[in-house]
Amino acid sequence: MSIAMDAACLQCSLRRNLETAQSLGPAEEAMEFARDLMGLYLAGPKDVPSTWYTPKVTQLLHERYGLEIDRFRQEKLDSNALVLSHMEDIRQRVMGAEDPVLAGLQFAILGNYLDFSALQGQVSFEKFTEMLDTAGEMQFDMAVFERFCRDLKAGKRLLYLTDNAGEIGFDRIFAEAISAAYPHIDITFCVRGGPALNDATREDAAAVGIPFQVIDNGNLIPGTQLDELGTEAKQALEEADVILAKGMANVETMLGCGYNIYYAFLVKCQRFVNLFGKPLMTPMLVREQKES
């Protein structure tokens, strides 16, 4: 139950990781790294998403080049600091909106821009700051949003599957808006089990002051790889009435699983352009369709 890695994903992964290798050493060594990288892909299962390989590629870069396992640590710290500097202003905008839950979701999806892996070399804090003024213009499938609100009204437990550091600050504001509108619902945040590109961890959740219960997925794979989840995350997934999943990695790892999931993300790669028929950077809210 996932979006299996295809030729487009393979090409993208090779390109991005080889660019990293070429920045760290000579061309000859980059070719050796490329051979090792291809070996990883050839040895892996045929039906896994590209995110499944992330911890293995990270370890390979660490072993060959000494690159830190938490190689995006500074970007994560900077993203958290940036969002914290805007936090009170954004909270006031959201809570003062005609529909705070809708406004909160708009800012939460906008925060998905802070992705130093998928948008390698393209993230600009200056551009992001400018984008904040356009959040209220964001459009997505309102029928799906209305269904999401109905599910929140009827449900008891919301599991919030996070994506990037920095972005998680906007997730906090969105969840606060949900909690104010639906005070009966219990909210749990799920982050990564440790360094996974620039994805949010418990440290990032603490940095932006998440006021809800925080658990982790028990692994270093971006997204929510169901067969790799820790016990706590598995239980939270099973008990949740509604699941809000941020970012493309959660789509890659979970699409088709049958849980009551609402995926919220920006389209940031050609595979997703092809999958959803939308241009790059289109905001998306997609509901998981349960099997009959």
C-alpha cells in the first residue's frame, strides 16, 4: 500500500544524490558512490516507495564522505526560528479569520514549502516570507475540506502526521484552530523517530512548542512506512478516527492503505504532477479512498 518507486523516482534520486556527492569529492569518487547507490536500488524490494531507501542512502553518504546523518540540522534550526518569528502574527490571522480551520489549513499547506530535500537548492526564506501574504488565496478541493470538518465533528481522535521542520510550527497553529473549533477531539502529533532529511523530530516539535501529545514513528524513513512503525505509532494509527498527513512522503508511503486519511501537501515533483494531473507547487487536499 504505497506509491512504488518508478523510473522517474529513480532518475530524480540518482540526480539529487549524485549532485550531493559531486559537491563533496572528486568525480572518480562520485562514480564509485553511484555504483554503490545503484547496488542499493537493485538489492531493494520492487514495491517500496523511494522514501524507503532514504536511511540507507544517508548511511552511504556518511560512510563514504563523512556527511552527518543529520545533515540538514542547520536548515531545520533556521526553519524553526523563521516560523517562530512569524508565529504570533500567523496565529492572529488564523484565529481572526472567518473560518479559522480553513485558514489554518492554508498556512499549514503553505509551510510544506520548507522542504530542503525535495526542493534541493530552491528554498528561499525571503520567498517564503512573501508567500505568507498569499495564504488566504490558496484554493484546494473544498468538498474534501468539508468532509474533513464533518469527520472532525463526528470523531474523537485526530492523528496529525507531520512532515518538515519549520512547517511543524504552522501545523501547531492549524491544530490549535481545530482544537478550538472541535474541543471534544483528542489530537496527537507524530514526528520521525530520528534524523530523516529535514523532517520534524521530537526536538523540532519541542522547539515550536507543540501543546499536544507528541509521539514518533519509530524509524528514520520519511513518511509513514506502515510495516516499519513503532508500537506507539501503530496503536495511534489504529485508534484514530481522522488522520491528517502532511507532505508528499506520507502520500508515497500510505496511499491506498484504507485508513481515513486526509493528505495535505504541495506538488513538488514530476511524479506527483503526473499522478494528480496538477502543476508544480499546486496545493492539494486529498482524501484516502477506503477499499469496499
